[in-house]
Amino acid sequence: MTTTVLSAEAIAKSFLQAGRRIPVLEDVSLVVHAGEVVALTGPSGTGKSTFLHIAGLLERPDAGRIAIAGVDMTGASERERTRTRRHRIGFVYQFHHLLPEFTAVENAAMPLRVAGRPRQEAWENARQLLARLGLAERLDHRPAALSGGEQQRVAIARALVHHPKLVLADEPTGNLDEHTADEVMDLFLTVARERQAAVLLATHNMELAARADRILRLHEGRLETVA
């Protein structure tokens, strides 16, 4: 039996620009299950990042309903939304956003520490995951001493370390060369699937999207099935 992790129903979102209301998302509905990878494609400006922000409880839709792991978050307070992000959602962005003063293991362990887990437990979980991602020899290096691919692997470890139900990835390899991007994406998807996380991946790269279980496209504010 499949477990629904992300459920979005009839999501609508618009922005005010130069005195005009510009619609970005119109009646977008999507369900993503545990262990499933769904690619969200479309050119820049079609609303991919906006939808990820709504799915990640960083923005509220103008209309529609969002549920995470069966819990309706539509009318949830900011405190409840923050708690859900902290415990149930992981984020990976095009740019790693690592804290420069912290080591790889300190950066990767951050979600566990923020959630109140003991330091030793957080560090050990981060070490194990970084080793799984090929960084066993780089644990004590700060971001400036890591390559771009290594920095992004630390960012992936940070997104997965707390075993989130949902992982949202926005062009996660867009800042890497092709060879490194392939390597990083292989590791990311392997670990995410092993942990039965639901992954929603926004990308304009169709080769990357082809690694997903389903490919959807945002076109004129609506979702279309590609494959």
C-alpha cells in the first residue's frame, strides 16, 4: 500500500506586479507517494519554484489545500508550519547555502541540532550520511575547502539527515558541470529512495527529469503529464 506524503489540491497563486495581478499557478493538483521521485519541469518563470515554496510551507497559496504526511496544513499556524518543515521536510537548492564557519559535518547535522537532538547523536548521523555520500575524508573541512560537487553533497546530507518524509529539490545540480551533476544526482536519488522519502524535483533539464518516476510540466499555470 502506497503512502501519500504530499497532497496538493487546486492550488492557485498570483503576484501583484506593476499594479496588475499576474497568475502563476491555477488549479494545480498533485500527489507524491513515499519513495517516489516526481520531476516538475518547465522553463524559468513558469512557477516551479513557487510551487515548491508552497509545498514546503514557505508560502501560502491564494486558494487550494496542502497536506503533508496526511496532515492538512492549509490553515495551520506559522508555528505548526515551522514545526512540520523542521521535522518532515528537507530542502535542496541550486546553491548549497552552507554556513561558511562550520565544517561539513556541522552543516549536515544542523537540522538535527535545530530539532533538539543531542550533539553526539546529530554528529554521528551526519557522519554516517556524509560517508554514504562519499565524503568520509572531508568531514572536518569547511565549505571553502570543498569543491562545488562536495558542497552540494553536504547540502544533500543536510536535507536528508533527519529522515524527512518529503524532500523538495530546486535545480539541485544546476550549478555543477555535467559529470559532477550526474554523480551527485545518482547519490541523492539513491539515498532518498532508500529512505523512502517522497521527492519533488524542479528542473528544466530533461535528462535529469528522466531519472524520476514521473515527469510533469508546468504550462500556463497548470500541470501537464509528460511521462
